[in-house]
Amino acid sequence: MQHRFTVPLAATATALLLAACGGSPTASSSSDGGDGREDSDLAVAAQETYDRFNGMSGQERTDELVACAEEEGELNVYTSNTDMDDLIDGFSDLYDVEVNNYRANSETVLQRILQEDEAGYYGADIFETNALELGVASQEGLLYPYQSELRESVREEGRLSEDWTASRFNVFVVGWNTDLVPAGEEPTSLEELAEPEWQGKISLEVGDVDWFTAMHDYYVDEQGMGEDEFVDLMTRLASNAQVAKGHTTQGELLSAGQFAVTVSSYSHTIDKAAADGAPVAWRPANGDPVQPLIVRPNGIGLVRTATNPCAAMLFVDYELTGGQEVFAEKFRIGSIESGDDPLAGLEVFPVPEEKLLEDPDTWNQLYEDVLANGQALE
């Protein structure tokens, strides 16, 4: 049975609309930043602190930043990162700073920070989430540049904006259930998965507009495929697919054998499941995975009106140092280039974040039209 899907609007449209429609559940009715200071006062004070430490380097910077952060004694983090509790534990082991953590999905956490800014309530020191939502916050003037020697070590794809810095990457991969796809019979391309023999055996995810847009640019701009040819490829792919909502749910269903292949899983979802004993993989035992791998940065930004700017900067430093070990333990791809690079030798292609920010409706609609050819999971 065929169902028509409604792809979630990109955060650019939904969050800005929601921010204009109602106040945050935590926002005060005043416009003084919640501590007796006006927005402009908070911004000036935070900017002066940010600029001071942005201009410093080496041990002197670290020592003074730690002293300042511990004097502030508090940090307020707004995030969509499911590994944030582990990051906070590591940070708290090192520094005498109490961390308050608000976590929700990326759209909700963006909605909250936008609503609070609109209402004149400034609760966040750090905004930590996906690239697209960070881009919206940057467009709205909510973030401030972070500079350090650590940022210079971040992969180029993670330094797309001066206003935020990637701390890790979500990597979209083709994964499979090893009980249903025997060794030596793993898919080698999207074109192969669009063939009739894969009918009903694959899965797409309803919100993967960023993956879809990146694949468009790869095939059309890099490989010279025609627009109609690309849409035909994706339509045939969707016609073979069961369409899931949520990568976690999709990964669980792949492990359970609901379908044989996922076309755009996160690498860490599959790696973690495999480590827990699930029969899943995205790398063949002999040979290369399906390429390109689509890479989307997730990162962290300093909030322009932070009440604890030193602690905010120190936490960014931590995510780019000790936090990288936490990400590795969670099977995520860190943003700092190192000798142990899980993407070494593989073809990667970035999500075109600017294109999605500038024209989300076009890409949402095109992906929705493609997914209309798939089968909804009941």
C-alpha cells in the first residue's frame, strides 16, 4: 500500500515560525536577560570576554580561562546531543563548574533558544546541535565567533562558519543486516539498490533531506548526471523502500531484520549496534563501502548573550580535546583530524548547508515527492 509522506520542514522555516508564535516555557516576561541586565549589556560583557580569550593562546590562555570559568561556577548548555551526559561528566571531572543541561531534538532546542531570545530571556551559554540549526542561530545573530589553536585542527568541513565549530560528524552510510545480506553480496552503489531485485528490502528515512540534497549535488554537479536522471534514480530507490521515521528506530528495525539494507543510516548507529552484537555492518569484510559517504557536521557555538562566557569557551575547548575521546567511545567521528582517521581513503561529500538554509522548501518538496513512491512503515 502506498502512502504520501510529509517531510518535516527544514529548521529554518519551522523554528522561526514557532518562535514568533509563543513564548518559551522558561522565559520571563521581562527583557532584562533574567538577571537585571539588558540584552545589550549581556552581549557587550560576553563579547569582551570572548574577544579577550580569542586573542590569547597557549598555557596562559588555558590557565586564565579555567580560573575565570571556575569563578563563574556555572554553565548552561542547550543541546540535541544524546552523548551530552558523558561529555558533562568528563568536563566536571576536570573543572569546578556546575553544568545545567537542557536536551531535546534539534528542532525543539532551536525553537527554545529562538523563543527565549524573542522573549528577552537568556538562558543558554552554549548551543550544541546539528549544522543546519546552528546555521539558523547564526543567521539570527545569536552566536559569537570562537577562535583557538584547537579550531585550526578541525576538519575543513567543520569550519564552515565563523560562528560555530564542528565537534563531531554524522556520516550517512549504506548499512545492511548481515543475516539477510551474505558476505560477498553487499550492495556496491545506490544504482544497484534501485534495481527491481531490491524491491521491499531497503529503507529510507523520512527526514533525510540533507542526505538527499548532498546526493543531488554529488551526482549532478560532480558526476554530471542530468536532473531528470537523478530524480528517476531516487524515485526508483524510493519505490523499493520502506520509509522509517528516525535513525534510531530505523537502526533497530535493521537489526531485527525488518529490511535488509538502510540507504542513509548514521555510521555510529550501525557501529554501536554491531558492538552490542547485532548482525549489522556498513563496511564489507573485503572491499569498500558504498561511496560517497555523506558528511554532516554537528557542533557547538558560543551564545552571544551568555552569562557565563568563560565557562562556555572552556567547554568548547573541552569538546575539541577530551570530548573527542568521548565521541570515539560512542562510535562517532570526531572533528579533529588525527592519525587514526576512520574516513581515511574513503570518498566523502559534505551536506550543502548553505543551499538548505537559503531554500529549504525546494529540497523538502523534492524529497517529499520522491518518498511518495515508498511504503510507509505502520
